Amino acid sequence: MADKWGALMEVRAVYEGGEITFVDPVKLKHSRVDLLIVVPDSEVLDNREAEYQAIEAELQQFAKDNDMLRKLWSGFDGKYLDGSAEFGREAFVDALEMSGKY
Amino acid sequence: MRNVLLDVNFVVDIISKRMPFVLDAVKALAHARACGDKVWLYTGSVQTLEYTAAREIKRIVALTGQNLTFKEALKKAREKLQIFTSDVNWLAALAEDGLVFDEVEPEDAQLVLAVRRLSPDALLLTRDQKLIGECQQAISPNEYLLLQPGKDSIAFVDLDAQQDILRPQLETNIHKVMRHGQYIMGPEVQELEGKLAEFAGAEYCIGVANGTDALLMPLMALGIGPGDLVLTTPFTFIATAEVISLLGATPVFVDIDERTYNIDPQQIELAIQAIQTGNTEHYPLPAAVKKNPEAFTIKAIIPVDLFGLPADYDPIMAVAGKHDLFVLADSAQGFGGVYRGRFTGSLAHATTTSFFPAKPLGCYGDGGAIFTDDASLADKLTSIRVHGKGEDKYDNLRIGLNARLDTMQAAILLPKLESFPSELKHRRRIAASYTEGLANCNSIITPFTPECCQSAWAQYSIVAGNREKIQKSLKKSGVPTAIYYGRSLHLQPAFKSLGYVEGDMPISERISGSIFSLPMHPYLTEKAVCGVVDAIYNCFL
């Protein structure tokens, strides 16, 4: 990565409200420059998580006007399942086994 | 309105808030409600639903830091399924659904069979891409959201809405008959007859094949035939007078009361006097009677409880008593109507009703019943119902009919009779809403109900001068109407030989030229009633 730029200089910047601002003033030669930013892993939001949070917000809107949905989701406290892993019939068989009925 | 069958994955997505599918499922469910589509679940899916939902609930609850045993999760799943299914229709699993073990996915094959049975244009809502690929009726929630709502229309009579409520008991009863196999005069017939008699306040009820046989049989039992006269209204369905002619007797039409549209008791007396005194110019009579009144004997009166409103029985019974006439009440539309605190069925010497599907108490085919307090008449009717049987059907005492009420129809009527009192209340409420809503519409006449009566509201019929124009305009607004009856019986070609002419029954002729009926059934919503009322006002703008 460094090959593209040659020697690199570390500069402090702040990300706020979608914009990055230098903390220490730095003057750049060009009006548009590609920069290399270092972001702590702990700050990165998983795309899927973001998508699910947006869906959750929309679901809350639906539930606001729908008594049945409110009752169905009571006790889940804003939690939701990641259904991206398909279960299908395995879920049923799994459940049957867990039930100990058969 | 479309029929939409939900796959298990759709339901579990919603119940267990399974991402990202839950959003499309919730949207699709809201779309179904907004479109007025009917949502179904297949009863064969119950076990998969509860176990899969339990598993997913166990998972989601674990995210909140709690750990449910599977038994606890199953309990929660059942609670949530109870909530979810409180507003859906259950589609029965049938025997053919068991023949699926040679299929790759037996459960999917069952759903395909079920959705095909539901109707050829029903939809199976699923996110199972394989199922969508294999079944033309399967559709994803996303695709479903793109469908436009079906045209919102008001049903003239909505038997589907009633079936949605009574389906479990109806299907159970049909199944019972299929299992016991007593298709003719099975136990359901006797059970129904007992309950009908109790409801009507009559000693005896005889279930018969249809409303027309119900009218014919008492006349047969009385031995009515050629040379006999039976007085009746010209403003009714042809069956009322047809049975008189079928037996070779002669119908004498008596005009109706201009407010109730039922036979006018005062005119009954006028007609009788004209016949008995030979002053045949005093009342319009059949040509043969005019010519030779002595050749005829007046035997009976058939009043009709038109549109559900009981006829005026006190004066009718008084006239009948004075002249020793039999009164056979045609309550084909009037079962459930009340006259001076008594139900129809107990107001005349005998009363008939019809269980034609569109009637207030209707079956799923033809059916009828006769009510009487007269044991001897009831015996004769029971005999006539089965080829004039005596000890058995091979011992034939008289000429009779094959006029039994089907066991299957009786089985269908039993749960319908249970909900009948509540349906009558709804009909009365809806009629009151129509009358109130139309109170300021001076161009129409709403139905008149005497204080001593409660109508069964088989029809809500209004009179207007420009009927055709109004009907056309209402049709454009999605309001169906029907004309009962567009031509008085005395002017029907079938009764031409009686020699009646236009002008003989002026009130009946005037009303038949201007009356029409609005949608009426117990499941009509207030919104729909308001829609009809508004549409009528709009006709006069």
C-alpha cells in the first residue's frame, strides 16, 4: 500500500458526522488527494448489522400501529435473529430432537 | 379479494423476527390486509409451525441473556401462534395430502395440493425459491407486494364471510356424515327438525327437499285439487302460486298492502265475498271463476312473509276462521321474523320455509321445512315426504313425493342455526342503518315495518321512480342490486290462462315496476352500508 504514496506521515484526524477533519493543520499540494486512514477495528460497524438495525427501526414503526406485532415481539427487547443461515427442515428436525418427544 | 396461503417460513419469520426476511413478511401481511385478501394457513402445517417457531424463539430469547428449556420455548411459541392465527382462516388437510411420501419434499407437496384446492388463482406466499420455481401459484413476499389490490366490491349476499366463521363446524359436520354414511334421513335431519321446531315455537317440523315441496306438500295433505281455490299474493316468487296450479287447483290473486307489500287482509275478505256471492265484478278473479263461481270451493290462503316481514296474521287468521279456510304461511324468506312476539312457524295452520343458499337460514343446496302444531297433518306430511309411505316406503298409503331433506344439508344447517339468532340481530342493525342513512332521501321509499313485527330482513328493498337509472348508477359505484319481483304473478305468461289483465292488481303492479333490493347479509360492515347509502344519494345529484 505504501508503494503508491512513497514515504508516509501520520496525522491526527477526527471523524464526525460523516466528515473527516485534521486535528493538526496540514497543507496539501492538490485540491483532491487519496489518503490512508487508520480506523480502530472496534469502531467498524458490520454492514449486515447496520442493515438489520435499519430493518429493526422499520419494524418498530410497523409494531407501533399493530397490536398483533407488539404482542408477538414482546419479550424480545429489541433483539432479532440473524436468519441469514438457512435452517429449513433441519430446524424442524433439530427442534423435534430438542423436544425429546420422538 | 385474493386467497393467500402462508408457508411455514413466512409465519416463523414474523413470529421470531428473523432477519432480514421479517420485514418483507410483515410488509406482505400488511399488504394482504390492505388489499382485503383472505389469509389462510394449512392445518397440516401446525406441527412444523410450532416446533420451528419454538426453536427460533429459544434462539432469540437466548440473545436477551435468558435460557429457555425447549418446553418453555414451545409454550411461548404456542402463545405467539395463537396470537398470529387469531385472524387467519384454516385450510383443511384432506386425505389426498397423505399421498406425498414419494415426493422429494412431502411437506411442500402438501402445500401445493392445498393451494390448488383453495382456488386456481390462490397464492402460496413463501420465500422458498425451490417451491416458487416448482409451483406456479407460489410467490415471494416481494413479488406479492407488487400486486395491485383486487377491486373492492360489496357482495349482495356474502356466504363466504359466514363460512369463514363457521368453517370448522361445517367441515366437521360434513365429515361426520361421510363417515356414518346415513345420507338419507340420517340423524342430523331429526336433530335439525327438533331444533327448528323449538326455535319457531311449533310442535312439529318436517324437513323437506326444498321450499317449493314445502308449499306443495301441505296442499297435497289437504287434498286440494281441481275445483278448489287458493287465495294468495301476486307479489311473490312463482313457487307460491305454482304449487296451487300443479295440483289442478286455481290460484286467486289478492292485491298487497302498499306499505308492507304483503297480502292485504281486507282484500282477502273482498275476494271471498265476490266469489261466494257471485258478484264477480266486485273483485278481479280468474276467468273460470268469474264465469261459474259455484263450481269452485275456496280452500286455503297462502300469505307470504315477503322480504322477511311477517304478513298480518291476526286479521288473516280471523278471515280464515270465519270462512273455515286453511292458512299456509309461505315464510321462505321470513324464517326468524317475529309477529306480535311470536316467530314465524307458529302463526298459521302450517308454515313453510326455504333453505335456498341465499335465504337468511340457507344450506349449500336445496332444502326446506314445514312447521305445524297439527299432529295429524304432520303425520301426513311425513308420509308424503317419502312416496306416501305407511309403515315403510314399500307400504304406500297415498300418492306422495320424493321430498326428503338431505342429511348433508341438515348437517350444514345445524351450525348455521346456532349462529342464526346473532345473524338476525346483525341483519336488523344493518337494516336500521340503511333506513337511518336514507331518511333524508326523498326520492325513495324505504321498507315499512309495523310496530308489531320484526323482519328477518332477507332483503332490504326500496322503491324509486327511476329504478333502472339508479340501478345503473349503483352498479357503476360497485353496488350490486336485484329486482324482487319485476312482474306480478297474475301477469306472468305461466298464469295467462287465469285471464287476469293489467290493472287487476294495481298496487302489486306499481311496486313491481319500481322496487329493487340493496345488498343485505349479516356480515355487511357499517362502512359498506355507508358506501351504499352515499352511492344512492349520489344518484340524485
